[in-house]
Amino acid sequence: MVETYAQKGIEELLEKVTLLRSLQACLAEKKTFKDKLAWVLDQGKVKSVLEQFPEMTSFIKSLGDEELFIIGLLILSNQFEAIAEHVKGPFHEKLASTLAMLKETEHFYASIGGLLGYIEKTLQMFCGKEKEKPDCSILPPPFYDMREKTQEVWQTIYQGIRRLPEIAELYTVGGAGDRLKLQDATTGSPLPVAYLSFCGRPLFEHLFRDLEAREYVHFKCFGKHVSTPILLMTSQEKGNDKAISKLLEKFQFFGRDKCRFFSIVQSLVPLIAKTGKLVFQKPLELAGKPGGHGVIWKVAHDTGAFSWLKKCGAQALLVRQINNPLSGLDHTLSALVGFGLTHNKAFGFASCPRRKGFAEGLNIALIQKNTHLAAISNIEYTKFELLTEEESKVLEGSLIPANLNILFANIEQVEKALKTNPIPGLTVNAKNQCEFMEQGVLRSFPAARLESTMQNITDAMMVKVSSFDQQIMRQELSTFLQLYDRAKLMSVTKNAYQGEHNPHETAESCFYDWCTASRSILEELCGFSLPPHQSLPEFLRHGPNLLFFFHPALGPFWELISQKVHKGTLHPGSELELELAELYLENLSLKGSFRLLADSPTGLKDSSGIRKFSKHAPRAYLKDISISNAGFLSASISDHVKRTIPRSESCTIYLQGLSELIAENISLSGPFTLTVPHGKRAILSQTPSGELKVTMQDCSSPTWEYQWDWDGTKAPELFFKKLE
């Protein structure tokens, strides 16, 4: 049975803060670590406590000076009691593991006072005494409106593709997936968020498909194969780092050279209860959680990741989080990096209108009083209660957009900012109860770790502006913000689906948003007639009345898709999947399921498993096609998300390697399956009696191609050309 008791008073916590500050002040007077250690071990309290536990004698002899220093700090800060009661029997290994975590905390948080500073800062925030930047005020941020694709917007998109060799990508994949309840079906062990099946693929794979699409556009426009460097931030929580490595091996690094990957591991930091005590989940086993994405910059610097990126030719990073698959739709990512590089900006945010009632951070203009220093910054929802009445009124306005953690970061400028702000955006969130052992009793208290936010590195990127006028700030700031439509930019997979009563921020509601965005391509740009639009409750209750899936390289810009797919009708309950990049599809009538699948949509892999883009990528020419079959069977909405839906009948055509399909003026009824081997061309025709004929030819080169015309002032234009 869990014993729950009241929160300690603020006054008592402040006394602990005072003690911690006093200890830090004493240590700060010592010039060397050796002097600090000597001072700690010379304290009467440390000597007295260690003398009470002869069992510690042999253990202490096995320790290095740093571990001994940590023990001394725990004793002086009244944190040793939870350890002392379990110093018996085979305790050495568990205590050594706890000391290792605390030693890492001491090193990493040296800029705020090490372990003592970490605990002090957490307790300060528990007490609500930590006013965020008291010398600063906030204003609505200046932004560039990217929702309508003007000539200026297309220019940034163009530069984002042209300058792709100067960009690396950073994926934060350290999420443990607790709220998603992900488990290995065989072992029952927890799985990272990256493993979540979305549209039939792990979330992790979607990141690489989106990148492949942009690299393919660069290849088509500029004739060069780009292999973008990838920086991964994993964590130690629940085996996340090893699980991500297994996923990379399973998918053979997604057709990329594994030498173009660099992984950094986010360490675990100790949980602190609102009593001021370290949390032990089991005797001598310290409870730890990742310290937030704000540590990413310091870890990247300390591990040499930034140096590696620069050796790879990268000047800047595009940052994406694993749980928002919509952010790769259309033009956002290209426009963000294109603008940042072209205008030599230090940092940039992709944002969208906020959704009131949701726990999400907000982008603001942070103004330093009396100096005219300013930057685009972020306020986490956990800090709203610390704002003044005036600041709260600013946030309530409609001009404050949501922070999405889709970011542009100039590597050199981030390294410069790290010198003054190595761990940005410190915050705590102690809303959840945490169970832990204390004096042999299982107790429950609100607890949290000190977290940091990666986007708040911009607080160290302030520059002087001549005026706080929106237009002037927009031009003079080193940071920038772009505003996009929420419908094709933001939908997250944070929580497990528990039914229709609160479906938001689940994979199921994200799938609804994805389906809504994808159908708008067919309806608004491609001229298709579609079933009626469904509301979210209808979608969840009855399942989708239309499924449209496509490889991102079919675009990625929606104007490209509209030039490859023209006109048609999809009847209710239809499923259209186009897993290829080179396609001409005109006047399709579909009732049921049609799946056109290429195993190498943008080119073959070489003997090392590395994908090489090809001008002769697999392709299909389809005109005036009618397909009718029973399609997919009824399934739960969760099965639709995973794409584990059963099909009664389907028309499925597989293009292997570099192959081609040509079909014109034909009708297919009932189940149909065709595999076109590598190096072959399949021509489908129909006799006057309705008999379907399949003619296979050798295919050393394609019969058609798209010629590209793109000067960056408007969407790329594709010109269909028949080849001899």
C-alpha cells in the first residue's frame, strides 16, 4: 500500500536551498578539485556519518576521488539517509551505479553548480521562486507568413533544395514512449516512440523517407547525389539507445552509408521529490529520466558531433522530433532551411497558429529591458504560471503561435551561444506522483527532474534592434520565425488511444490529420472527385472512407504531385497507394483497392546497400484506367493506423528494381496481382471482348521522362517527354 502525505512547506524547501547555496559558496572558494575533496572529507558531519557504517570501508577504498566526493556531497546536503539504510549485504554494485549517475550530473551541470546546483535549481522552481529572466519582457514575435506560396516563398524553397549539401539533420529519438504504452510483442519490454507503427511504418522510417524525397529533388534539379549527415540523439532510458541501433540495423541504415550517422546519448538525471529528496525507485537504485532536449547542444559539442558535422560540409542543422510525422508534408522543411541559409540566420522556428487548451509551448519575442536586445524565443507551458499579469495578457493574444520543435540551427552560432548558455530553458514539471522507498515505506510525492529546452538556446542569441516594430525586428534579428498551416505541419503522437472521449495527441487523431491533408492534395490540386469529408468522431467510429498513401518522392511539394496525378474518381471505401516517384496517372476511376508498389522508388542500392538515385527510376504510365474490387475489410481505427487491415480483394502491381508499367484504356475487375521484374517493361492492354493482356518487354531505358524547369520563382514545372 502506498502512503501519501502532504507536500513539505515552501519554507522548509527554501531552507534546503539556503544550505545548498552555502555549500556551493564554500566549494567555490577552493581552487582545485583536490582542495574541494579535502574540504568535504574534513567536515565533521562527513567523518561522523562514514564512521557509523563500517560496511562502507571496503567500498570507499574501491572508489575514485570523484565518487568519494559525491558521497561527501550527499552527506552534507542531507541526501545520504536513503542510502544509509540499505548499506548492507551486496550493495556495492547498485551504489556504484547510483554514484555514476550523480557523477555525470556533477560534470554536466558544472555551469550551474554541479550536483548541488542541480538540486538547488530544482527546489527553487518547486517553490515558484525562479522568475524566468526578470530583466526581460515578451512581445508577439515577428514572423514570415509561409502559408501562401508567393514568389518569395518559392525562392526559399528553391534555396532549401539547392543548398541541401550544406545541411545536416538532427533527429531527437530518445523518447521512451511511456504514454504510448509501446511494448515488444515477444518480450513485453518497452519500446521507444521511434518504433510506433504509423501508416504501416515505424515513425523513425518516415523521417528518412521525407529526407530521401528532398535529396531526390536535388538530384533531379542539379544532377548530384546528396548524402545528408544524420545526427541522432538517443537516451539511456529503458534501453532507448540500443533499440534505435537495432532499428537502424534492421532497415540497413535506410539505404544510407552508416558512416554518415553520428549518435549522441542523452544521459539520465536524478528525479527530485517535492520534499527535496532524491528519488530511489528501489533500494539504492536512483530514479532517473532524460534531462530534456536542451542538453542536446552541449552533448553534441562535448562528444565532437559538431566537429564531425562541419567535416561533412554541414553549416546548419534541420531539427525534427520523432512524434510529429506531419512536419514532412509539402514545403515546410525546405523553406525553413532555405531561408536560414540565404539570410545567414543563427536560428529559426517553423510555427503555426496555436490550439487553445493544449499543453504546448509558445513562440515569443524576448526583449531585454533598457538595452533593445531581442530574439525569437519560447515559453514552455509549464512556466505560464510564473508570468506576470501583463505577460499573460500578451500570451492570450491571437498573435502568439505554437512552438513545434521544427528548427533551423546554424552550427557555428549554436556553439557560440553555448559559451554563455550551455543548458538553456531550465524548467521542472512536477505534476505526476512518483512512488519511492523511504525508511522502508513506499511513499508517493510529486517529483521531477530539471529539464531544459533546445529552442531556448536563442536566449543567448539576442542582438540589438533599432526598434521593436515587427517589420524592423523581422529584418534585424539573428533569429526568425515562419508561420505555416497547422493542418499540414503539426499533429503529434504522444498518448495511447483510449477511445473517442479524448482522442487528441494520439496516433489515431494524427492519422486523421494525415488522411485529411493527403486527401486535400487529390481534391484541391489533382482534380479528383472524392467521398464526403469525415469529422474526427466519424473517422474514429467508422474508420476512413478513403485511404491515399504515397511515397514522399512523388512530391514532396504538392504542386509536383498535381503534375503527376490528374483527375479521377475515388469511390467510398477506396484505397490508393502510389509507392513510387516517377508516375503519370490520368483519369483513374477506383472502387476498391489499387496499390502500385516499387521496391526502389528513387533508385537501386549498390553492393554496400547504399541507395543510388537513378534517372531510370521505376515508373508507371497509366491513363483512362478503371479498377473495381471488394477492397479492404472492416477494421479498427488502430489497425488502420498500423495498416494491418485485411483486404478482401485488391489490384496490386509490384515494380521490382528499374522496371516500368504502361497501361491505357483498360478496366480491371476483381483481384489482380502483377510483378514486373527488374529490367522489364509490362504493357497492359485489353481486347474488345474485355480480355486483359500483359506483354513483357526488355527495358534497358524508359519510354518517357519528366523534364524539369525550375528557376525558383514559382513551383517546379514538369514537362512530359516521350523517349525513343
